[in-house]
Amino acid sequence: MATLDLCKLGTAVHPVFGSRAVRFIAYLGLCAAYLQGGLVKLTDFPGAIAEMTHFGLSPAPLFAVAVIVLELGASVLILTGRLRWLGALGLAGFTLLATGLALRFWELPAGQERFMAANSFFEHLGLIGGFLLVAWLDLQEKRTWRTGSLH
């Protein structure tokens, strides 16, 4: 009986949660930090260079430009649906590299700073998983569309 009720609930909420608008909001939520980060770096390029220098990336201006292009460009791909899978894989890879570079919590002494860095590290792993799921779903949809298959 409970399974039947859950099926009815799923059917009832599908028009809302299965809508293009909700899906766009979900993509926007996933990309929000990258849009914000890219725009802040773009409007404060000296700050972007300082950030790259802080993390030991050289030449810092080249890395700053690359990060801005990746954060904004991949976000646009995801939001527009054009090569969404590529944008999602780009942000997943970038997030993995940036997380490993900036959030090495295991190197910090026990305490609040280590705790916060560990939390951020694992939250970023969640973002990576979300982007991998977006890429997988986009590729599945394209395969289904091309083959006309429902599976």
C-alpha cells in the first residue's frame, strides 16, 4: 500500500519537479558559485592574479584567464544545454583539481580550521558528483534522442 501511495505522489509532483523551469533552476544552483567566482575574478583581475599566486600557480595571469573562461564558459554550456555534458565534465574536473589544491584538510592541525576545510572538501566532492550526474544524464538523453530508444 505504501509503495502505491509513493507512486501516486511521484505522479503528482512530476509536473512541477519534472518541468524545464525546475531543471533550469537546478542547473543554475549547481553553477551559481562558478558564475559568481568567474564574474568576481573578471571584475577584479588583480585579485584573481593574487589568488592564483597564493596557490602557487604560474604564470598567474594565464591561470586567472583560464579559470575565468572555464568557470563562465562551462556554466553557459550547462545553462544553455549546448554541449551540457562537456561543461559539466569541465566543472567536475576543475572542482576536483581546485579542491585538491585548496582544501588539503589532512595537512592541517586538528581544530576548527581542519574541520571547516574537511567539510568544504566533502561538499566539493558532492558538487563533482552532481556535475558527473548532469554529464551522464545529458549523454543518455542525446543517445535516446538519436536512437529513438526509451532505454
